Amino acid sequence: MQREAHLNNAALFARREAAIARGVGHSHQIFIDRAENAEIWDVEGRRYIDFAGGIAVLNTGHCNPVITQAVKAQLDRFSHTCFQVLAYESYVELAERLNAKAPGDCAKKTLLVTTGAEAVENAVKIARAHTGRPGVISFSGGFHGRTLMTMGLTGKVVPYKAGFGPFPGDVFHARFPNALHGVSLQDAIDSLESIFKNDIEPSRVAAIIIEPVQGEGGFNVAPAALLQHLRALCNQHGIVFIADEIQTGAGRTGKWFAIEHSGVAPDLITMAKSMAGGYPIAAVVGRADIMDAPNPGGLGGTYAGNPLACAAALAVMEVFEKENLLQRAEDLGQRLTQSLQALAQRLDCVAEVRGLGAMVAMELCQGRDPHRPDANLTKAVCAEAAKRGLILLSCGTYGNVIRILVPLTASDALLDEGLAIIAASLEAALAA
């Protein structure tokens, strides 16, 4: 149904431009009115299929009724106390559930915070408190947040780091393996050794942090052999191994944590995004002896572990169990991959289709040459898809990767409808 004339996308976007800081980016000039599962309706009444999922936040879909009811029930009781002032059981129960899910045969503890960047910041704090060391190693192409420390860890300058330096010291970047672009597993291992030889000795490194699947970096999957090497390296030198699962966690890849695919147990895991189905919460989960390194008062936050978000996170776990969403992620991922690979076989602009579980991406280039990334084509495809009723997001170091983060609760029919729009949009963009 058509909304009032003053509630159209163009008018609202003009207000947004006048009122909101320029640094807040915007992928689509579309204002949402309502949403359900994997569908969105804008203020003009137009319907869209959502293949973005709020950037990996909506594994359980928009307005999931189980989650909504849990939040409503909590809202009738209380909405905030600050956990450090007055505690509540849902924070404890969520911590217990996360401790049980985290890989590794040891006692675990959890810290709840509000955002993914905050979780990463606290993971670094905890690692430094545990080891008494300053250094942190991350990887090229990685994204860890927009706060000062997490920008330092992030391995991409534009738009995340440009103009914001200087960054914290004793942060170093190793190379992330990428066979498509000529970076081998051995290259990555050698780059770590180079850091130890040229920049900082292992005895001064507190932590190594890596995304098991790079999110903003382009859905590059860390080889199991690399994760196993990092585990051995950290064991050898007393370094804390941190898995950043902000985007991969909460079941996106077919396991609750993506690193489980490798058989490796990190010391600490950070997660946020889909763990509460759209409500702001994040966590650091890990070895109890490491988590207990900071003194009382060293960790926390006014809104950390908000009771509404805790209720939502517990409901997300309930939905995953009742609807078998880990298996659904595997099935959905296969469907996505097969469809995109069929496109790749007939179009020479697709350099690679890759991913893990339902975290799937397609890298675009010119003439099947991965060294000629086509960011313009990628941008055009996303814009064309929006015109046809599909919300897509790009990512990657060169902005030439289309990523799919559709809710795991989406039907096969809706998924196929979205994939058909991708194919049509790609062909239209090529013909333009």
C-alpha cells in the first residue's frame, strides 16, 4: 500500500543527509517500514528479498516470533539494571550456554558486552592481562571493528582507517592465504616468521587474532592447516589465540562457531551479530584461566549483557535447536554455491565462488582475470538487484565481491527467487 507522500525514500534520504554525519555509510537509499523473515517492505510499500541479513545479524530472520515473544516477556519485567549493579539470571544462563558450545576440553567463562568491536577490544585486554605482553598480530584483509584498537587490527585502509591514525603500537599484520591472488599457505606462515624476525619477538606477543572466514575481507576461508599452525605456534610461545567470529558465529557456517570446521580450539572467541537476532549483544568466550586474568572492575559496561538482548540470545539458541538451523545452513550453502557456480561457468566476469556453509560470496573481475577486480560491475549489480527487489551487499579488499547472508530461515522458493534476480542483474549490468 502506498504510504503518505512525505514518507518516500527520496524525502527521507534528504533528511538523513542533512541530519546524520557523512561518515555513516549507506548501501541503498531505501527506508524500511516493516520486515518478516527474509522479506522487507519499504516506506513506499515495495517488497524486497533480504540477502544482506543486516550484515550477518539475522540468521533467524526478521521479527522471528519466538525471539520477539521472549523480548516482550522480558520487557514486561525489566529492561535494564546494569549487570554490575543488580545481576539477573539470563546473563548467567547465556554465559553457561556459550561456555558449553565453545570448542576445547577445558573450563570456560564468558563476558557479555554490546558490540563486536567492543568484544574484540576486550579480548585484547584479556590477552594482555593474562600474558603481561603488548603485541598483537592480525591478518591482511581482516576486519575487526571501527574503534581505535580494532581499526589498528583491521587489515584494510579505505574506508575503515583512512584519516584516523595514529593507531596503537605493537600491532602487526601477517598475510592471509588467498590462492586466487597468489598468496599460499606457506606465504602466510613465512610472514608470521618474518614478523618475529623483523618486528617483535614472540615473547612480547600477547595474542594472534584471525577470522576463520574473513567477512569484510571477501569471505576468504582460512585453511584448516593455517589454523592448526597458529594453534601450535601459540602453544609454543605462550600466545593467546583469538578467533574473531563476529560475522561467522551463531551458526552461519553450519556449526555454531566456524573454527569448529578445522578441529582447532582457540583460547578466546569473540562473537556478536546473529547471536541475538538483531538485538545488540556481543561476547568473549574462552578458557577460564585466561578470562579471569583482569581484576574485578576491569571488564564490563553500562549496557553490557542487556537483559532484553540476553532474552533474545537465549531464544535464538532455542530456534536453532527446534528448527535444526545448523543443518539448514549447510543445505542453504550448497544451494547458493551450486547456483552461483553455474553462473561462473557461463560468465567470464566471475573469478571465484567461495565460502563456508551459508556464508557464500562471488568475486567479480574482468575476463576471468582475478588480478583485474571489477568493483564497478559489483556496484552496478547490487544497484540493479535493488531495482529488481533484492538487497545485496559487496565486500572485499577491492570492493569486487558480492556476499550473501540471507536468513537461514528463508524458504527455498524465496532463495531461488533471489538467485534468479542475481543472475538477471549480473547480465543486465554486463549489457549496460
